[in-house]
Amino acid sequence: MRPLLCFAILIAAYFVGCHSPSNPGKKGRDSTQLTANSAGQHPEGKSASIDSSIYNDSMMLSRLKARFADLPIPFQGLWVNEDYIDEIRQGKSVRESLDTETRCIVIPPRTLQVTSFIFGFHEGGEGLVLAKNGDAFYTYALYNGQLVDRLESMPDGKLQIGRNLYIRAGEEDSTSPDWGILERLLFAGQYLRPDTWGTVVFQTNGKIEGLDTLGWYQPVVDYADFATRVDHIRLGISKHHLNDYGLRFARDTMMIYSIDCLQHAGEDCVLDTLGKRLYTFVKVK
């Protein structure tokens, strides 16, 4: 396997989903703009077309609410497809593990709320509404009300949606651009720092303890439209002041590098590679 906004207030209150962080190679990009796609099938185009889409989606949601009961969902939370998680846990590059088949979805706490898949942590899919029909839960397309997939909790804790299996990555962290997926799966833990024989702690909420003046980190998961040769991580003194660094894992060892730009387009770096190694961390737990 080779590996979110401008909605009308009319339906914005219903929306949940997972979105991608800003692309390190695109200056000034709004990392939240992609969630505009989660309203339905028509995220772009002329305003009249957008207005029509929003109206149709709102009408269909009302119809679905008339058909189905508002019920709690026992498997709410952030779910990521199994293949992607397996590759990350096996040590494959974050960038190389990513492709359009990589997907995540936030299952809301109750039925009749709108969500959507995000493909490749970049492109939002059509709006979906979860509903319980009989003894099972299903997703219905927001734009036409048609049944899409059956959802089934598996004995091993996984969630099957259609023919694909998903693993729960916890509750979504709305303060993190990637909802905290990689923070939980890959980074969180205590590390030994060989150059000082001290310890560094990477927390699931993006905080760092023990790394000089660097107090925050943010993994980069969205590499769409960015011709990089390396994985990226953003580090800084605060969550509002982050800079790009190169990243590489080798088993239980995490290495942080400077970034060398190989090609510019105006002020943007459009092709880069790893520079000098700055930090080495060996995970102890």
C-alpha cells in the first residue's frame, strides 16, 4: 500500500470529520480549508451551485431524521484504516505509507449527525449520515439519502465499514491538525537522548518535555502536492511558532534533521531533502 471551509451556517453545526495539517511546502496554506469537502459532493464551483448543494443536503438530512431515530452510537471516536496503522507500526515511512486508500473517519456520538471520510489525510469525501436500521448501523449518502455501507463492531475491537477494517485511534483531538493520530500511534512516549544522557517525553497532546527550548511538536501527515523526499515534523517553542524539520525512524530510534531545500519556486521550497542530523532519541517506553 502506498500511502480538512466555507459551509453555510445552515448545516455547519452538524459536521464532524478529520482533516489534514498544513503542507510544509506550501506557504500560507489554510490547513482547515479541506473540511469544506465534507458537506457533500459539491465543495467547489459557483455560489449558486454551492447554495443548491447546501439546500439539497439540508433537505435530505431532514428526510433522514424523519425516517430514523436519534440514538447513541456505541463505537464513537476516531477510526483509521487498518492497513495504514499496520505499516506505521511496522516502521514504514509516514510519507510512503500514505496514499488515497488511507482514510479516517470520526464516528459521532449519536446517529443522524454528518461526517465523512478523509482520503489520504487530504481530500474530503461526500457527506455521510449514520443511522440505525433494525439491529445494525449504516451510513447513508447526505446528497441523495441512499444506503452506502454497513458498520459492524468486530470481536477484536476493530470496526468493519463495508469491506474495510478500521482501528480506533481514540477520541479525536480537535486541537491537533491530524486529530492526534500519529501522536498516539507513533510518537508518544519517553526517549533517551544519548548526547546528554537525559530523557525527552513526547506527549499525545503535542507537548515535549526535556528538549532544550523546543516545547511542542506536530507530525506532518499530508504530503499531497508537495515533492518532498523525506518525512516532516514541526517543532517549536509553542504550538503557534513551529518550524519544519526532517524526520526518520529506525526501529525504536527517532532522528530529527534540518531541511535542505533543493529547489525553490518563488519563496516556496518545492523539493527538499534531509540536512544535518540535530537530535537522536531512543524510545524506552
